[in-house]
Amino acid sequence: MSDSEDGWFADVPPDDPAAAAAAVREGSTEEPAPWPERAVAAGFADDAEDYYDQLREATTRATQAAVRERERADDQQLVHAIRAMDDCLRVANELAERVAEWAGSTRESAGTGVEYARELAADGGDDGDDSDEPAPVVALARRVRDVDDEAEALRRHVERTAPEVAPNLAALAGPVLAARLIALAGGLEELARKPSGTVQVLGAEDALFAHLRGRAPSPKHGVIYAHEAVRGTHPDNRGSAARALAGKLTIAARVDHYSGERKPELDAELADRIERIQARETE
Amino acid sequence: MSLPDGVRRHEFDGESALATRGEPVYGEPTDGEWRRWDPRRSKLGAMLEQGVETGLSGGETVLYLGAAAGTTVGHVADFAGPTYAVEFAARPTRDLLDVADDRRNLFPLLKDARTPETYAHVVEPVDVVVQDVATRGQARVALANRRFLRDDGRLLLSVKARSEDVTGDPEAVFEEVLAALSEGYEVRERRRLEPFHDDHLGVVAAPR
């Protein structure tokens, strides 16, 4: 909107519903004004009734478009993004191991991990090789750096979109863990339909089936182990903490799927519950 | 207290309940053109059911903050004039659009009630602001949207204690919200909404 004191209809040509919808979505002004009278005075509408008909058309179109756009950031997109992020991390680590092993055969100062691959990619090694073509091990190190950068970019994407897809779950679990739970369940609806006991051990399927075959104790937690509420709790109480956390996360996923409204009280209920568990006496 | 024009008590299966005239929204009981307004699903419905003097007479221009899926705002649009419905979450807004489909005077807006400048170019000054948002800082939202109220207008506010502080005593939370609210409003009436809604306070206020 060019003039901050204009109503939504100010720059909208007659009979242009798309422009009207865009003006409703993107415009802004500080103070409301008697827009119906102004629109009629400006010749935008014949009378109040005509104005309201046009307003209804514009707000409905604008809101439909805005809803569609928000929902396009849907759970399946998030599932792809988190899986891609995990793939990138896994591949970067795997290749970094190869880089470290290879570089270690010729360089005394060779380190380990993605960190070292990044160093090697940046300085190209100190082997006095001046040719344009980097040594193959350095070229590989650069790939590691790129893949690791990609993982980081995907993480930022997940952190941005998870709160749109599942506002409550993302607030309780953190965006990355929220995305991981949705991915493991196969979607937000699937997660919302799971009982809390299943959510508690999502990601610990191997341990769970070993247990069901009677060969192992039941797993206390799956990927929710990454949550501070579990990891930050004394091992004796981790089972309780994981059970409580899974319960709240399940509720959050259900609210997100069936209502979509943010319920800030869930955060406090979880914090309260975990605090009480962590305060328990341990031997 | 009087019900606004367009709202009345009506018999549904021998039970007397609030009702408005309009297209059904969520499968509520209907009788002819009247449809039941369930106070358990609606804070404004609960306020009317409990005899709160809302000052509503019917035909007003309304700004509704926190329209959600449109359960209450549908009833409001049945008896009010131009009704602007603001909701921030995409999923319930999809249902709100269906409610708006059947009502010429209902204007749905996917906007954040905490940033009124993003819809002040659309919403005209109104007679009534109805606010039912489940977010921390409910008084701040009401103060930010005071600009839409005509001098003789009314704020019909439902305060949800658990949105402000889950563990706190609801009465203490209400006092805090009302104290913050007094910066821009004069409270005319307050009433707990039990048994229809736990830990909710219905408030009627006038801009000062």
C-alpha cells in the first residue's frame, strides 16, 4: 500500500478480484477508518451493500489463498526435509571418515570427522601442491563440506516449517525432534492416532522387537531421548520422564492435527511434570 | 437482561436452548430455521446463557478475534451486521471459510490479532469487539484492538486463565488481566463461565 492511510480498495482496479485479494492479504495501516463510506465516496462501490459484497469476495479469496499457502507447508514436506537432513548428516559423516583415513596416510596432522574435512577443504592441505586441480582427497573433503552445509540448510528449513505444521508439538519437542516423530509415524495424522506408549518408543523398534521376542528388556525411549526432559533426567527416572514426555507430545500432536490451534498451557504442563519427576529422590 | 434481536430461546426436543437463525455449521440440532447455540462450545453463548448484560441488541458491526473454526462467529453473524472474523491458525480457518460461505455478512481474515495494523486497512470501526484468543497476553490483545471500537462500543472478552498461567490460581490470573485491561477499558461486568467453561472469565468492558 503506497499511502498508509488508505483502505484495502485504494489501489484496486474495478472488477479485479485477484488484486483485491492481494490488497487484503498484503496491505496494512495503523488506524481503521469508515471504509465503506470512503469506498463509496471514492467511487469504488455503488453503495454500502455493493461494498460489502466486494469485501466478502476479497476477504474470502485472500483467506482461501493464505490458508492454502500455509497448508502447503504440510507434514509430508516436513517428512521429506527431515529425512533429507538425516541423509546428509549420515553421508557427510561417512565420507568424512573416508577423508580422515585417506588424509591420515599422507599427512601427519590429519584429524578426524566432518570438522577435519572442513579444515582440509578450506586450506587444501599443506603439501605444497600448486596445481589447479586439488588433490583427490581435498576434492572429497569439499564434498563433505557441501553436504554438511546442505544438512545445516535443511535444519534451518525444518526449524522454520515444523512450527507451521505442528505448532504445539514443535514447541514441546523442538522443531527437529517434532519433525523426526512425524517422519517416524509417517505423517502428523498417523502420529496423532498413535497411543502415547508407541510414541515413547518410536525410533527404538529394534529394541522393542527384541523385547517382544523375549530377548531384551523393554526400551524406555526412542528418539525422544534427544529431548532435554529425558536426557537431563537421572537414569533411574528416565523411564518416568520418557513416559510423561511421550504423553504430552501425543496430546500436542492431536491438538495440532485436529484443531491446529496453539495451546501455550501444554508447555507449562510439561515443564511442571518433568520438574516434579526430576526432583524425585534417587539412590 | 435481554437477548439481542435474532437470538431467542427455542425448544429442541423439549429442551429450551439459545438459538439463532442460519445455516447449520457443525451438525448442531436445528428446528426449522433455528439452530441451537451450545454454551459449552461458545464462550459468548455461555455469557448470554448466564444473563450477562452484553449490550448486544442485534445488527451491530462486530470484530471477532479468535474466530477458530467459526462455531461462535457463525451465530454472531446470524444476528449481527457486518462481522469481521480474525483467526491466526490455518487449519481452523479452513472450516471458518465454510461457515462464511453461507453468510453474506461474514468476512474471514487469516491474521494475527496481536498485529492489528495487518487488518486495519480492511476492518472498519465497530460497535462490538468479541475476543476469545487462547494466548498469553490476552489483555495486550484487547488493548491493541481498542482502536477498532467506537467510543460507545463494547468489548466482550473471554479470559482463559490457563493460557496466561497454567499453575496459577485462576482468580489471581483474572485480577492481573483485568488490571492490565484497565489501561484502556472500564470493566462493566465480570462473570465466571462455569459450568460451561472451566477457569474462564467473561468480561464486558467499555473503552475509556
